[in-house]
Amino acid sequence: VSVGYGSLVPRELDGLLAPGRHLSCDATSHSFLREIPQCWMTGQAAGVAAALAAGAGVEPRLVDVRAVQRALLRQGAHLSDTVALAAA
């Protein structure tokens, strides 16, 4: 499954990420994305993004998505081959 970083970022609230069961998705995806492994996956991505945002002194919505992907790859997270190649 591919979950875009934008689904973790609230549309109108700064300084917050919403992983796990709180992420934005359509009704078809919701039943799949609310399961524990997907919650872990989005939680790890949100944690990485929060650390990058804090380190750079920016809002989470301004974090470079490629930087999040590179950090996740270094941590051993599985990203699709397409994303992994683009992040490298």
C-alpha cells in the first residue's frame, strides 16, 4: 500500500501530524488503513517527519518528503521500489 505524506498532514492545523486511524483517506481505504501494521507504518513516518520538522524549525507540512523517505529507508522501512529509487 502507498500512503502519501499529505494524508498525515491536517489541512488547516499547523504543528500536528495525524498518523494511524486519524489519517485522511477515502471510505474504501479506511478499513485497510486502520489496521495495526498500517498504523505502525504511518506512525513511524510521522515520527520521522516530526523529528525533521523540529530539527529544521519548520511546520511538518513544510518537511521535504524525500528526506522523510530517505530516513525511513535508513531505518529499514519498506517503501515501494519506485519511491525507494526516487528517494535515493
